[in-house]
Amino acid sequence: MNLSEHFTLEEMVFSQTAVRKGIDNTPDTIVIRNLTNLCEHILEPIRKGLARPIHISSGYRCEALNKAIGGAKTSQHIEGKAADISVKGMTTQELYDWIKYSGVVFDQLIQEFDSWVHISYAVNARMDRLIATKKNGKTIYTRDAV
């Protein structure tokens, strides 16, 4: 099922962890609507602006899957409002910076551990920009003021 021109429901819900652990990561209709908004308002403008494919490493996560991977209890992934992405040929910082200055209206943009970019959609977008790093085994979020 296509959620937008370049993104499918299947890629937005696929999880190797869910497959390995036998977790049913099937979204309900509200989550599918949220994923559609995420794809149409966030991911499509990024893909079209970059003119190259976006790899989704994590989209929707049911509560059981989110718990299994150690995700935050309040993660927007649980509602289908967030995706972790990367783009072949771009560093994580390059992708983060491109989105930051692109004019795409996002809720949260997080450069996570120099490994992927987390981006989310909300109607009342906060335009919140953060850098996530690990220190002594804990995740530290630093606000990006630029």
C-alpha cells in the first residue's frame, strides 16, 4: 500500500527486530493516517529536494516493538509520526544540515549518534533540533541553537 508517491506502508512498518522476536507490528487506521502525513509532509519533500531515495531504518513501532528495542516510552514512532532515515552518499550530519535549512516544516529533527536522522511530523510543529550523543552509557540530547 502506497502512503505517498515514494513510500509504502510496508517499508514504514518493517522491523528486523519484530521479525526476529515475532512481534506483530501491524498499525491501526489512526497510525496509518499519521504515517501518511509523515510521508506526504516530511519524507516526500526531503526526497524530492534531494532527488535521491531515502532509507527508512525505523518507522512505526508498536509498543511491544518499541520496548524491545529500548525506545522512549513517549516515542513518536509509536504513533506513526516519526522515522529514522539515512541517504546513501550523505553523512548523517550532511542530511541533518540539509533538512535543517531546507524549509521542510518538522516537529523534531535529531541527529542521532552520527548514525541516522530522526524526523517527525506534527500539526503544530515545534521545529525542535537536537543532537543525540552517548555519555557513560546514557543518551544526552543537546539543543541545536543554529
